[in-house]
Amino acid sequence: MQVAITCRHGNIRDEVREHIARKSGKLLTYFERVSAIQVTVEFEKDRIHVEILVDTEHRHNFVSHDIGEDVTVTFENALHKMEQQIKKYKQKIQDHRRHRPTGEVLDRETVVDDAKSE
């Protein structure tokens, strides 16, 4: 997985760059199919705009952004939004309705036990 950090109209310190890379890498704990993360920090007149793009395998990309006064705080807010999107998507794709796998073959005793209990 690659983490790319881009700055527009300004620079960030190396400590902040390492912090962003380390925290962005933790998105893998929520969703394993992350292939690339792009973080863009844009400095405007009196505010900072942070955008996070997450590229995943076999699915659409996730985007989150935030505007604030401080790079670290703004990044943390955008990262929190990204975590929520990924958690919601993962919850959506998981199938919680089934008790047994579809391909599982039922034996005669299980069918008889289920019929008796009803």
C-alpha cells in the first residue's frame, strides 16, 4: 500500500508528514483491500484544506475532506470522516442474515431436529 502526501501552495514539517503517513496507514485495520492513499494539503489565505482519497481493490474510491486552521487537526477530522465511510461500507457488504453458509449441505439429523423444535 502506498501513502502519497502532496502539498499545494506551502510545505509541512517532516514530523507532520510522518504523522500523516503513520495515521493513514492505520486505515488498513478497517478495510484490508486498500491499495493506495493520497493525502492533499492545500494552503489557502487563512485556512487549510485537507483531502484524503483512498483507492480500494474491486470497488469505488472513498473521498473525505475538511477545512480548518491547523494541519494536524484538519487532517484528523478528515481521517475520522474516512474511517466512518469505510466502516459503513464494510458493514453494508457483510451479510448478517445467514446463519449457515449457502454451500453447506444439511444432514438428515439437522433437518429432523429443526422440524421437531418448530
